[in-house]
Amino acid sequence: FLVQGTLKSTVVASNTQTKDGPKLMERGDVGWAGEGPGPDFFFYLGERPAAHFGKKHTVFAVVEDDASMRVLERVVRAPSSTPDGPNTMRFINTRPKLTLRLDAASQ
């Protein structure tokens, strides 16, 4: 139900105090997961609003096109494992190769 990434910053500290955001996350929202050692971000792919998360994550972007959502769905279905055992975070087995393209309007 989500794809998470890490920014690997050495200058951004984890968030030790959180405040509720204005809304529950919805499918396609991109959230900041700042409570742990991150900083991390994640794409929420659930079909219903993320009531189980509450409002603890800052939503700072939205996936707006179907092609990007299809890529995220492929990542979720990729072969994965749970090195820390059942009911823990899953990691894809092979790091994907990604190519980013900027459209003419953003250059």
C-alpha cells in the first residue's frame, strides 16, 4: 500500500515532535515520514484514505499521472523479502534502474 524512499541527508534531523496535518492521506499522495531516523518520503497507494496513519504525515506532493502510478504499482509487485521477519517492512530484492525525464515546460 506504499512505496517508501530515503533521502539520506546528514543535515536534516528526524522529527521528534509531530503535529497533525490537515487531512488523511489519499491514494497518490506523497508524504514526509519524519518521525524516524530518515528523513523518508513515501507514496501512498491504498484504495481508501489512510485512517490508520492518522494525520501525522505532511503531504507535500501528489502523483498526478497514470504512467507514474503504474510505475509505483510495479514497484509494489516486484519480488521482495522481509529481512526482519513477518509483519515488518518489505524490501525489493533488486534495486531498479530509473531514468528521470523533464518535460519541456519544467526546463
